[in-house]
Amino acid sequence: MISVIGLGNPGSEYKATRHNAGRIILELIAKKNAFSEWKEDSRTKALWSAGKIGSAKMQFVAPNNFMNNSGKSVSPLVKSKKDLASIIVVYDDLDLPIGRIKISFDRSSGGHNGVESIIKCVKSQEFVRIRVGISPETPGGKLKKPKGEKAVLDFLLKEFKDAEMAELKKISKKIAEALECFASGGKDKMMSIYNK
């Protein structure tokens, strides 16, 4: 079974914030593909939804710990190398513009606290990640990233604007296709097609 983890913070005050891009994407895909209703699992302290994208069975997991403790919800899913190989983590990335994704495997956390927590808890970085761009661009295509720790934190906890949310909806379709590709052809095929 493929487990797709959407990172974010629990609670209505964080629901539409940039730092919750991973959770938002999973909710959009689950809704579009008629996944089961989200239910809380006390063992993993996460929300779960299951269904199919095409013919591929998947379970979506949204950790209900705060971002820095995301790994606590993921570690119960990983009992073997095979389990680890079937995990995909979806999360926000300041270094990508809104509307872009980047898929990688076996990389460091890049300073993302949620990914860092997962690496620590599963004692490996050998899992697939789908990074979702959250930074605006200038008309010339330059990234408009906040500078300084406080500015970054404020930016991450701001809600997406309507136009940005529309971009997330578009990119969620691409991510759903990438997940289906992962199920049928593996991570290398998914990266070669969707990292363009």
C-alpha cells in the first residue's frame, strides 16, 4: 500500500496557510478521487483517508502532531525497507514558485522541520518527497522569498490568496498523476516525467 503523507499543522487556524500546502494538496486529491472520509487514528495521531487514483490503492495520512513532530505519525507506518519505499511525503517549499513541484528521493531535509522529524523518527532519508512551491514570483520570473527568520515564519503562517489557491488546485491534478505514475512505474519514472 502506498502511503502519502501531507505535512502541515492541525487546527482550523492553520488550515489554509502556506505551511499546510502538503495537507491542502492531499485534501484536494482525496476529494476529487472520492476517497473515504477523513478519520483520526489514535495509534499514529493522524488523519487518514483511503481510496484509488486510477487503479492504484493509496492511503493519505495527515499528521495531527505539529509540523516539528510529524515523524511520530509516520514511524508507525515504517516497519521495513519495503514500507519506507512506499512512502511519499508532500510538503511546502519556499525555494519553488507557486505552481511548481519538485520530486526527489534520499535527500536531506533542506531545513524543513517536518521532513527533519520524519528522517529522525524513521532513521532514514530514503523516501520520496514531493515539494510544492509556495513563493510568489515577480513578473520577470524572480522568486519573491521572505528574508530573515521572523519574516519567513510570518510568511509560512499566512493564508494563500484565492489566485494562489487556484494554482494549488491545478498542481494537485499533476501530483495525482505523479502518484499514479509512481504506483505503476516507480519513483525513477515519476521523477523523469514530472520533474520538468
